[in-house]
Amino acid sequence: MRVRRSLTAPALSVLSLLGALFAVAASVAPPAAAAEEALVVTGQPSGPGGVSTATCPSGTHLTGGGYRLQPDADGPVRADGPTADARGWSAQAQRGSVVAFAVRETED
């Protein structure tokens, strides 16, 4: 004689939970590849009070930027930020010269 067993509600709940965990684990994306290496583009030094712009080459995108005041700079930086087209970084010293830097990565 064969005995037929049915699962109890707690056992069904555990099985449902295990099934849900398996489904989530299967849907998780594989680990991302190593991050791309960030490279720095350097703009030309500005003239006194002028603007320096570092522009990212084609096939890359801007991820950040900054500036370095030249030895003749005396005073605050008037402007520092991404260019209007977001393809580079510009900086302007109020008095003296500045060099802008753009941090870029290759586009995927």
C-alpha cells in the first residue's frame, strides 16, 4: 500500500521562498568588467585673465575636470566647470593664467 503525503503550508512557503531566491539569483547581471581607465586631457595655459579649455577627443566622454593656477595667478578663479557642450572643461583665473584639465573615458 502506498501512502500519499502532501506538503504542509510551512513547507510550501519554504519552497516558494527558495524558488523566488533562485529566480532573483538567476536574473542578477554578471559582475561588471573592470572599470575603464580614466585619462586626463590638459588644455593650453591661458593668457592673463583668459580661459583655458581642455577638450575630450572624439569617442570619449567627460567624467570630470579641474584646473591649476599658474605661478603668475593672483586672486580667485572666475570660472571652473564643464563646457556648454559637455565635451570638455574650462577654467578662467580672475588675474593671471590657468590650465584646465578634463577627465575622460572611452565611450562604450
